[in-house]
Amino acid sequence: MTLQQPIVAPCGMNCALCQAYQGKGLACNGCGQGGERKACQNCSIRQCEHKTAFCFECAGYPCKRLKALDKRYRTRYHMSMLENLAFIQANGLEEFVRQQNEKYRCARCGKLRTVHQDHCLYCAQMDKAYR
Ligand SMILES: [Zn+2]
């Protein structure tokens, strides 16, 4: 799989793991890239006035908005923004993307799974181990 320029949103969301970015009828080309979905355009973090590359660069980190998003993702999608951000802060973006590619690789088709569904969007494999 050719690796595109990784897009990781300021909140720590890896766009490559998003079902909208994976483009199954939803079509989004990544946070801050223009053409985002409505839900992403309206994201409180995307609209944040601080405009840092990553939330941990902000004086207010971690703010209420980020904590709410983190809680929602931990509960619904078993992924933590705060953990992602801590990893990026400690190890850098490149290492983060490498780790993510390993962690979310579909055991069947080798493509990246989305955090938003319990199955691979490409081959429909269910695997709870990733959830
Ligand atoms: Zn698959």
C-alpha cells in the first residue's frame, strides 16, 4: 500500500482510520484539507481559535472540548485522542503513523481498518481484537 502524506488532525485523530476518509460513500480528504464533511467542518476542535498543529501545543491543553471528544471516542470507538496525542508528543508523528499502521492493519486484506466500524470497510472482516 502506498502511504499518502499522513493527515493527523490537531485532536490526534488519524484521518486514515476514519470511515469518511476511507471514502466509502462519505468522502472526506482529511482534516484541514478542504472539502471536509459537515460533521468535521462543525467540529469544535477544528473551529478552535488557537490553531496549533496539535492540541498539546496549546496553553489550554487538554481543554474541555478535547476531553469531551476523547471521552466520546473512548466510549464509542475504543480510541483515545489523549493517548494518541501523548504518543505523538513523546515519539513524533512518523512513529505514531507507523504504530497506527501496524495496530489497525486488517489481518485479512492488509488495508487499514476504520475505528468507526467493527469490520474492515474493504473486505468486511469482523475482528473484535481491534476494538
Ligand atoms: Zn480487510
